[in-house]
Amino acid sequence: MIPGKLGCVIQRGCIGIIDNVASTTKGHSQDTLVTHARQSGAAENLVHSMFDGIASYRNPVIRLLAADGLLHSEERLRLVRRAAVADLRAQGWTWERIGSMLDTTRQHAWQIGQEM
């Protein structure tokens, strides 16, 4: 498990936010990070928790506003993704390796890293 901000561990139900992957994962190899990400299912759990959280509200106005807010969050999501790519590049990850994590080409990974 990789400790996050304030000692929080990245796992389902954790509310901690990691400001900089490079500083919180120092000393962990690329393979260790990939293995942890895949085995923990943390990314999938975060996505499912978000949708489950929205769907769990009985008030349809809350569900509507939350879903609409998420739909309008594309720019924020792109910024988070670009920051993650920058952190991985700072750790020495190649465009090819980042592309393989996203199941895409190194060129597309580079484009993601350059998004404005």
C-alpha cells in the first residue's frame, strides 16, 4: 500500500488527497506502482464509489445536480490526468510506458501530457 497525504492509504473509502505522486511514491519502482494500482483496484473503486454515491441519494434533484456537475467536470479531470502524467514523467516514465497504462500509443500519451 502507498501512503498518501496525512498518512492515509490509497484504498476504497479513503478520502485523502495526494498532491504530488513524485513525492509520495519516492523509492517505489515503476513496476511496484503498476502492480499496486492493478491489484488494489483503487482506480476502479474510486470511479464506482463516485457513481454509487450519486445514485444512492433518494432526492432526484441531488442526483441530477451531481450528475450534471460531473458531466461538466471534464476540464478538471483533464487537469488531474495531465498532472499525473507530469508526475510520472518526472519519475522517469517513458511516453510508451504511460501510453501502455492508458491502453494507447506513446504519441497519444504525449498529447495527453500536453493538453491545455
